[in-house]
Amino acid sequence: MSEKARLKEIIKELSYEKRNVVLASGRESDFYFDGKQTTLHPEGGYLTGKLFFEAIKDVEQVEGVGGLTLGADPIATATSVVSFLEKKPIPAFIIRKEPKGHGTGAWLEGRKNFKPGSRVVIVEDVVTSGGSSLKAIKRAEEEGLKVLGVVTLVDREEGGRENIEKEGYWLKSIFTKAEVLA
């Protein structure tokens, strides 16, 4: 079984639920992808890191991966660890939802791994409308990073790709909703 096929099994087992929920975008849905259930699982986390690394390893001069805490944290870390194992190390960063309330007051953790203008990719567990991705892009750019695009574990296929691309960035998805449910 391929790594992608195995990751799909884990997503279906741990992250997909058929139930009514209100999403971060405020929309109501009759299904839910809780990506953290997969990305925090030992095998799921490793496979996520492996497939995210595969998705970005040929992107010209990627110097970092990260995104908004909490969904991006295990993905950025797993991708960074896999990149080291593959001898193409890419550091991770985490964007806080609000600045640190003490010490440096930082918005971005992992700052010392980057210089101004470092080329980075935003990572997400799930993209719906793209709002969280665009928020992460804005904050990363305000912190002096150059965002190239976004990689997500699951694209719910509900306008996120179009909204991200409209702003001039690309979106790569490991899976679409249709692929997971096939």
C-alpha cells in the first residue's frame, strides 16, 4: 500500500465524521475533518510530514514551513523533521493567534531560523474558505517572510482554493474531499 493510500485510511478512520458542525468560517456543514486527530497520531503524523515534504521539496528555495497554531503545529514540525531525514532541512515556524503576553511579545515562534525575506510555505490541516490560510499569509508577511503558497492535508472544495489563488498564491492539497470520500 502506498504512503498516500495509508494516510487516506488514517484520515477516514480518525479525522472524518459525518455530523452537523459549525466550521471556523461560520458555515454549517454535515461533515467534519478534524485533521489534528491524524497529524497527532504517530503514523499519521509521519506520513503527513512525508507527503507535505514531497509536495514542497521541488518548490524553488523553500526556506520554511509553518502556519497558524494549532492545526499547523504538528504538520510544520513533521514536515521539518522529514526534511532533515531527507537531507534537505527546512525549519518550521508557528504563528500565534495573538502576540506572546510576556517576554518578546512575539507573533512568530522559530524566528531565529529565518532572516527577513525568507521564502516559506503555509501549511494547514483543512482548507474550507481559505480564511485561515490568508490570515496566516498576512501575519507571516507582516513578520518579514515571503509566502510562496499553501499546502493543506484536505481541501474541502468549498472555495478556499479560489480565494487563495485570487490573492496570488498557489494551493496544493494532499487530498480533496472527493478523494478522501471516494
